[in-house]
Amino acid sequence: MLWTPAPPDLTLGEGEEDRTWDFLTVVGGSQAEAQACLTEALQLQARGALYKAHAQAWAQLWAECGLDMVGPLPLRQALRGSLYYLLSALPQPKAPGYICHGLSPGGLSNGSREECYWGHVFWDQDLWMFPNILMFHPEAARAILEYRIRTLGGALGNAQNLGYQGAKFAWESTGSGLEVCPEDIYGAQEVHVNGAVVLAFELYYHTTQDLQLFREAGGWDVVRAVAEFWCSRVEWSPREEKLYPEHHLGLVCPGYHSGVNNSVYTNVLVQNRKNLEIYEAVTSPQGPAMTWSMFAVGWMELKDTARARGLLDRSFASMAEPFKVWTENADGSGAVNFLTGMGGFLQAVLFGCTGFRVTRAGVTFDPVCLSGISRVSVSGIFYQGNKLNFSFSEDSVTVEVTARAGPWAPHLEAELWPSQARLSLLPGHKVSFPRSAGQIQRSPASLPGRTF
């Protein structure tokens, strides 16, 4: 790491009301790489072009993806800020040596001793951050999965140390994949991380059809090892003549409820009004930032827009002004630059308001209009080699395929429910229809897409 030193004091001249000072920090994989990058940055700075280059790079990134709405400005700013910090924590796409070393709850900016979980990687990466990244940047999503592939050896060791087969991904992981949680009990019992890891692989496959990752790059090894771990944990119940998983953490937030058998969290995801009413009432008001986002999604599924709207507002209470930086808890305590909370909040809009669900058959949608929000727009959605824009209002939905990665990318269509009407989605043509549920899927007439 190299940087330009900051002076001991900053002074304005006589009659001078403001001045800007620029300081640079460069982090590289080697001294030579860092020095080369710092030299380039200093040259841009000397020409007065550094900020312009920075702004142009971000403008290009925003042109490729976006999540916005016609609604309250604080809500729009929270969406933009959350997506900004999440993208900032990722390596630059297509950069040389593009490797992701995992996303910690505090991103790149925090993680010293006893701060922000030491910068370790949790299930937060796979469950709370990954789905948002996957919808816009599949190459970055793949890089996150490759981190899990590279750390599979450590996960195999974790399972062996606990007396099980297969792989147990660490509750707190670093470069080795070995468990580095300071408290042994969490490393041993927080096994739900495995489910989040495999869910990320499943969502990635349905979205990209990238068989190469699984066949040649180690993805299948991860899935198989997790399956072996779960199989080695089941116990036979003579009374019921069934196999059950032995005790593990699980229900609302697994970290709050330990040592239960046959956990609902692991075995089935139950979404209904009674569950939401019961668990919303008993969930700690001091819970982490992503808590209320998921309740908002649940109420949107049930079309209770009033309750969903209130919880959506509550879900970004952990955001601090003026730079929209999140903390883990609404009172300012916990991890700083809390990407986990930002990821949950983004999901409340990206998957809650739109109703997006990535399935084997396609991407389902079921848009919900909340009070004070007249339109939601999502641009740059990636699905099987196609880039799409999706927007909706109280009256209508508009879908447009803006680009195809190549002739191998399948043609898409929108199937509307319950009418089952099918509308072709041709590149460059906007398709609008009355607001309804449906699914974006491969057209039956489309030739099979290649793997990539």
C-alpha cells in the first residue's frame, strides 16, 4: 500500500474561503503494481484529469446498471448510495488479475483488531450482497463464487475437525477458508452458512447457465461437498421412521436461536401472514440493519402495501448522513459501512417491489406499488446473455431487452399470469402491458444457448 502523505495542518490563505486538497492511496498485489498505479494517478492528478477519469468510470458503470424510482428523495438516495458502496467493494470488472477475496460486512474500509469483524467473510456475502450483484454483474458474481471455490480446502478441513464429512464453510472466513471466528461455539454451530453458499451457486446457474464454472472450475465440487456435509449430519428417528438433521442454529435469525433440532430455517422457508405477525412482534428492535427489509419483502408478497411501506422506510434507518454510510445498528453501533444492511435494503426494492424471483424456468415478477412511489425502474438486469430494463407503475409494466451478448444468447419472452399470454422481447423494442404478475423466460422458439 502506497499513499501521498497528509500534512500536519491545512491552512487557507488570506481571503480564501475554500480549497480542495487531494490525497491518494493505492493498494496493489505487489509493490511494483502499487507503484505503477500510484504513478499513473499522480500523472492524472498533475494534469487535472484524475477526477474526470474517476467520474467517467462511474458514469459508465451507472449506464450499465441502475435502481431508481419516482418517489421520496431520501429513499432514492439510499438506493443509489447502497448500490454505490456495494459496487465499490468489488474489484473492477475486466481488470487484470480480477480476483475477489471475499466481501466482509464492512467491505474494504474496516476490519482492524476487534473492529467490524476483523474484515472476515460471513454468509452476509452470499445471502445479503450476492443476489443484488448477480442481477447486474454476473462476472462479479462469479468472482465471489470463485472465492468459495478457492477456500473449499479450508471448508473440508472445518468439517473434518467437527467430525463430519464434506465441507463446512467457515462462519468467519479469510484467504484459507479455515474457521477463524474468535469464539469456537459460533464456528461450530453456525452451519447455515452452507445453505447460503449453495443458494448463491444455484441462483448463479439459473441466471447465467454457466456450466463451465461447475464442470471445469470447481463449482460442482462445492455443491457436492456441502451435500456430503448435510448427509453426514442426519439422524434416524425410530419413532417416526424418518431422517432428521441434528441440532443446528435456526429460525428467524439463526444467530439468535441455538441448539434446536429439525430447524425450520434450514428445512423450509415459510412465508405467510401468521409467521410475519408473530415474528415481527418478537424480533428485537435493536436487530441488525437488514432485519426490516425482509419483513417488508414478506408483506409485499402478501400485498399488504401499508405495512410493507412502513417497514421499507424503517429498513434504511441505519444510514448516516451526509455520505449515506450505514452502520450495523440504527443507533450507530456495530460494523461501519455495513454492506450487509445495504444488501438487504436493496433486495427489498430489487426483489420486493418488483417481485423478482430467479427460478429454473425464468425470472418471475409480481410488481407492487407502494404509497408515495409512482414508478420503479431497474436497468441493466442480466439474464442468460441478455440485458434488460424493467419498469412499472400503478397501471403498467414495461420490459425492454437492450442488448444481447451474442447470437448464442436465447431470445426471451414475457409470459403474463394468469392469462398465460406470451409477448416476445425483441432487442431494442419496448413491450408494455397492464401491471400483472408473470415471468421472463426463454422463448420456446429460441435455439439452446451455449455455455459461457
